[in-house]
Amino acid sequence: MGYLRHYLSFYLPRLILSSFLICILSGIFLTIHYRPFGDVFRCVEEITTVIPYGFFFRRLHYITGQLFVILALIHIGDHFLRRTYRRYRFRDWLSLIASIYIAFAIIFMGFVLKGDKEGIFAGNIMLNIIKGIPLIGNSISDIFIREGEDFFWLPFLYHCFILPLFLIIFTRRHIHNWLPNRGFFLYVTLFLSTFAVFFKMPMDIPPDAVVPTVKGPWFFLAIQKCLTKIPPLFAGIGIPISFFILISLISLSKGHLEWFIRYTILIFAIVYGIITILEYR
Amino acid sequence: MKRSVFLKTIFVLATILLCIIFLYPIISYLLYREQKIVKVSFHPNERLGKVNFKKGVYLIKSNHNWYALSAHCTHLGCIVNFDEKTEKFHCPCHGSVFDISGKRVAGPANRPLTRLPLRFMKNGDIIVIKRD
Ligand code: FES
């Protein structure tokens, strides 16, 4: 157990940062050929099937992006169980929780940018959930995504520039101790690159294909399920925000309140995880 | 009122005013958007069936009349599929179902599919008008 804990605390943050760096690098390669206008699906398919080694950069980008958020979740879970949030100042804890939300937003926007049926539908769902916010929804949705020819433009800006910039700003103080050394980074890059060569990516669905069900990204599946039962404002905005508030408040709470918040978060996470697994199958 | 309190209040008010002055152009800039009207044209060859689909629009024939429905589900905007056997529209995202006239039959959507205006052209085309 002690060994595992040591392994988690030493290697995990370095692995997370290595994945993040490789993700950024592979993303830079992809942006050279990616165009967020016109027939985006065709452009993505061209990168994957026509442009030499395009498939490799796309897979590497996909794998490292997923690895980054999954490992970051394990990292947070580990610290949550060890109650290390008690050591953080509220402000610092808040920016770390905000960063994981930003990381998910980046992956979500990336999912939209695939330009296939799932991507377009995910974009539409996001747009309509935001539009459903009373009074301001219609206006603020325009800041994130717009219908028509510019559909992919704002997600592209958020995915490639705005959100990564915020992610770096929010985590800068947290990560500077954990930057991997060159040797470690090189080995991880080599390993993940080899893995990317053999990895099979989920299939893209052409925008005009008729399919009986369309699913969002894996971390959105539980919310997608809730959307079938409860109003979009609660499922799409209420749930993520309540979880954010709960997990942020835990660093301020003490005694019984801490115990209560802690178990609410745990139950919430377990239920969310189970729905996600059931929906993923 | 003490002088220092008075000055402080003036300072706070001035700061708020300044923020509004700066925020207003930023928000107006971010929220500007041109309303676009999109025309989807159906040539006679593109409407041979009873239910015809093009660019997010369903053009449907009932007796000798035509009507058009937006294919965007009124729940959260996914494009609905038409099932010829049951003559219903099914949404692949969260399972809403609409009948051929666009009326909601089941699922989380609570409005019917949106009816869109049509224009009949002299050359035989039917143009459906929708807003982006
Ligand atoms: S978008 Fe159609 S049921 Fe949700």
C-alpha cells in the first residue's frame, strides 16, 4: 500500500504533465491541417486517412488528452481520500477544481471539433443547454458556440487557445514542482507514440448517416442519461455546478460539515461513475 | 458625513462607473451576431418521396399539399431521424418521438417540431426558409 502511494505521488503528477505536454505538441501538428470552416468532417477524415502520418498525430492527441483527464481524476481522488485539501488555501483549491472543469471543457470542445455526427450533436446540445438559462441564456450562448457556418469556430478557439491558456494560468503554481525531467518525458513520449501506432480510435460517424442513437463523450454520458429524465437546466448546468460548489466548499469546512460534504461527494461520484459505465457499454 | 467616507464613496462609485463603461463595449462586441436567413431549395427531383430531407429540413407531402418541419429536435437540437415504418421522427440523443405532423409523442422534448415557411417558385422548386 505504501509503495502504491509513493508511486502515485511521485509518478502520477509527472505522467499527467507529460501527457499534457505531448497533447499540446500533437495538437499543434493537427492545427496545421485542421480548418474549422466548410466541410469539417472531410477535413478531419483527410487528416486521418490522406495526410501522411496524420492518423498518428490524431491518435496521439486523443490518447494523451484522455490520459490527461483520467489521470488527473485519479490524482484528485487520491488527494480527496487522503484529505490533503485541508492543507490548501481556499483560493488555491478553487483554482485546482476549476482547472479540472476546464480540462473537461477542452476535451468536450475537442469532441465537437471532430465534425462528425456525434460532434455536431454534442455542439448543438451544449448550445441549447446554455440557451435554456433564463434571461441571459440566448445572449451568452453566442460567446461559446453559434449556429450556422461559424459553428466550429468558437469551439476551435476555446479548444486550442482560450481554455488551455486558462488551464495553465490556474495550475501554474501547482505544477511547477512536478514538471517531468527530460529523461522521463522522453520515455513517456516513446511509449505513448508506440501505443498510438497500434491504438484503434472510436469510429467517426458521417454527419448525414442515420444512426439510432448518438452518444456524447464518456464523461458526459451520465448527464446525457439525466437529460432524458430531468430538465436540461438541472441536468446540464445544475449537476456540474452543484458538484463544483460541494467540492470547493470542502476545503473550508470542518467537523460534521466536512464529514457530510465528503460523503455526499463520494456517493455522488460513485453514482455518476456507475451510470457512466452502464451507458458506455 | 465625514469627508473621508464621502471621498471613499465617490471613489467606489467612480470605479463601478468605469467598469460599466469598459464592460459595455466588451459585451456588445462579444454578443454581436448577424441573423442569417437560410433558404433550402428542393428541386422536384429532390422531393420524390413523401418525406424528403435536406440540410436540417424535412419537406413532407400530405395529400396534395406540402409542409416543412425543422429537423432539429425541440429538446436540445439534435437532428431527428424519420422512420418510414412507423411514420414517426425519432431523436437519437435522448429518445424524443414526434409524429409525421411534428407533434410530440414521447420523450423529454415538450414542444412540437418547428414548422417552417415555404415558398413555391415558378421553376417548380420549393424553398424552405429557416433562421440560423
Ligand atoms: S435532443 Fe432530441 S431528445 Fe434530446
